[in-house]
Amino acid sequence: METSVHIAQIVVNTHVERLPAFLTVQQAATECSFSESHMRKLIRDGVLRSYKGDGTSGHVRVKSADVVGMMEARRVIPLSAARR
């Protein structure tokens, strides 16, 4: 799935398939250039949906596609696209 992020006159193409299907909160924060605490706030506020893994560890994950969609809505250039 290819998506485009439009920022003024700049178009940055990101490829969701380059990211794993689910990201840890830290991975998602790094991808967005946000702090982990800010990413957790976005999850708490309902801006980004989270999923708990199997088992009792309670590790939270977010879908890569949801992270890219949020970045598009907020016009954030993904870190993976900025490195190209």
C-alpha cells in the first residue's frame, strides 16, 4: 500500500509494507519523531488506536497503517521517508 503525504509543494511517498504490520509505541514514536510519552498521550486521547498482544505482558502495539494515516492527517513527514 503506497500513500502520499502532501506538505505545501512537497510530496513524500511512504511505503507501509516497509514497516511491520504492528509497531511498538516506541517504534511508532520514533517513526513520527515524537516522544514515547506523546505517542502514549495520542493513544489515551483516542487519536491513535492501540492493541494489546497475547499473554500477560500487556505490551501495546499500534498498526503501521494507522500511524501513517495519523501522520498524513497531521502532515508529519515519516522518519523512514526523510532518510531517502
